[in-house]
Amino acid sequence: MSEPPRVAGLVWNDGLPQLEWSATTPRTPLRLGDEIAFGAGHDRQCVGIWRNGKRLGCPTRTPLAAAAHGPLCPECQTMDRSNSIAADTRLDDPREFAVYLAHHGSRVKIGITAADRGSARLLEQGALSSAFLSSGTLAAARRVERLFTSAFGVTDRVTSPTKRTARLSPPTAAERATELRDLAKNVSTLDWPDGQALRELEVVDHTPTYGLPADGIRPAHALAPLTPYGVISGRITCQIARDLYLDTPHGLVLADTQLLSGWPLNPLVPGAPFTAGIDPIAAPVLPQDALF
């Protein structure tokens, strides 16, 4: 009897998050309002790397710690970075690449994505609003990215805790759009490189896709590292980046799907009791309007 497929991660495709599996199992789409229930298997293992359109399984099936945020063992991480756009080990990639600005609520970042991926990378990163600056070669895209970070202090990375905190009480869509447009105006002051053509600026608000309320979202608990045979269940009320917000009998639970990767997950009947561990999240201290 073959073992059940393991979760390889959560990806966004056609504006919809999908659970990806280590085997040939089709991706599982996740939609706002869905009632989901999954039961974990008995262990967690590295799922191997994606290369040339297919997943290469981990040759040693290395066990992963329950608290690890990701599906790869150290050896597979090294292999993954050896052929990675993010690690600058694929600078000869001939595809068209786009440079974007992404607003994450409290920080704006600049980044690069393959143009044919559209907004998928922005959704996977949980951008609340975004705008494409330009498109062209990868080498020139890297040059634009470095220009922005050095000239304007724009970061190329925003951590997951920072993003989650910003979701508690995010700026309005109009405020985010204004900040992105004001930053984009600075391109005229840069020594713009050949190989990247400016695009007409269009700011997109991604929060309706996520189901993120305008006044923010405040989970009561967070999913703890899984233990064998734990059950995750509930109704999806918000899905952003690789996070699911589940309405459960325990209240609103934030489930980081990176804690699921590497586990075999078996679909269960919706409504199955939530038995996985959860950790309380302290109530946020938000600024109050002055009384006088």
C-alpha cells in the first residue's frame, strides 16, 4: 500500500490558493467559505525540490522537525538555491521579468517576478496592494531593485510576523495606493538601466481576493506545530499569502500552511473536530482616538 501524498506547500494560481502535493495528486483548491478538514499522518518528511517542471523527491526522505517553517531538509534547500531566481543563481534565465512595488500594510517592498506569472507571486507573498513598475530582462530587473533599495530605502523583504501584524489594522486601500504612486514617481530621478521598459502604473487592491476585511482581521489562536494524527478543520474566512484564517469552535485560528508541508494529510468529512494544537494570540494593542 502506497503512502498518502504529503503537502508540498500552498501556491496561488488563477487568483486562487491551492495545496500542492509531493506526488502526482492534483492540487487542492481552497476557496473562501469552504469547510475544510484534514487529518495528519504519522510523520513529517522533506518533500524534495521542484526542477524542470516536476518534483524530485528527497533521496533520503529526511525527517523534518514539527516546528520547521518549510518543506525542505538542509541538503534539498542547498539544491533548491543552486537554481533559484531569488538566490541569483539563474541570471541567464531568458524569460521576461517584471519589477513590482508591493504594499504589506506597514512596509512597501520592491521585488521581481517572471512576467508570465502575473500577480501570483504578489498573492503568495500577501501583498495588500501592488503595482508593476517595468518589465524586461532579469539582469536589468535586479539593477532596478538595487537602485530603489539604495536610493529610497525600500526593502526587498518583509517578514511574515510584520505582515501579520499589519493585517490587524491595515491602512485603507486609498492610502496604500497613494503611497505606491508617490514612490513610483521617483523613477525619473534614477539612472534607469537599459533592458527594463517602464509600464503604465496601475495599483491593484488584493484584499477582496483574500477576504481581508477593511478594518483588519484579529485571530484568537495560531496553529501550533502539528503532532501525528492531529486534525485541522474549520471554515475559511480569509486566505492570504500562505496563511489560512479558519472559523472554528475555538474562535478564529491562524493556520500557517508552512507548518503543514511535509505531512501526509488525509481529507476528512467537513465538521470533523479540530484536535490539532493551538496557541493563544495576545490581543493587539491598537492606537485609540483621542477623547479631546
